[in-house]
Amino acid sequence: MDLSLEILGLIAGAITSIGYLPQLYRGYKTKKLMDVSYYMPGVLAIGMSLWLIYGIFLKAVAVIIANAFGITCSIILIIMKKNYS
């Protein structure tokens, strides 16, 4: 794969993945996740798991990294919601 496309993929993955960080930070600081549904991070984790598998088969590093990070954030969010509820 062209290096510039790989860099573009890594940047795109980083931007979309950091979308979790404000919610994780706020949940950690306030210990309140009542407004967060279990379904949202659960469904996203399933979808990202499929994307991760897809990325592994294609050997697409950007897809693998972005979705592995997103799955991790989804799982952390679910655990935080369970612990703080």
C-alpha cells in the first residue's frame, strides 16, 4: 500500500478514535454515566471487531490500530458504566 494512503488511514483512525476520550474522561471524573447506554458502546465494539478482523485479513495497519483502540475504549466505557451505576 502507498505510504501516503497508510498515513491518511492512521490520521483518520486517530481522529475518529479520540472521540471516545472526552466521554471516558468525563465519566472517570464525575463517576456518572447514566446518560450512556450499554447498547451504544456494545454495538460499536461488535462493529469494530468486524472491522478489526477485516483489517487483519487485509493487513491494513491503520484499520487494525484504529479499531483495536476503539474496541478497548468501548470495553472500558462499558466497565465504567457498570462500576459507576
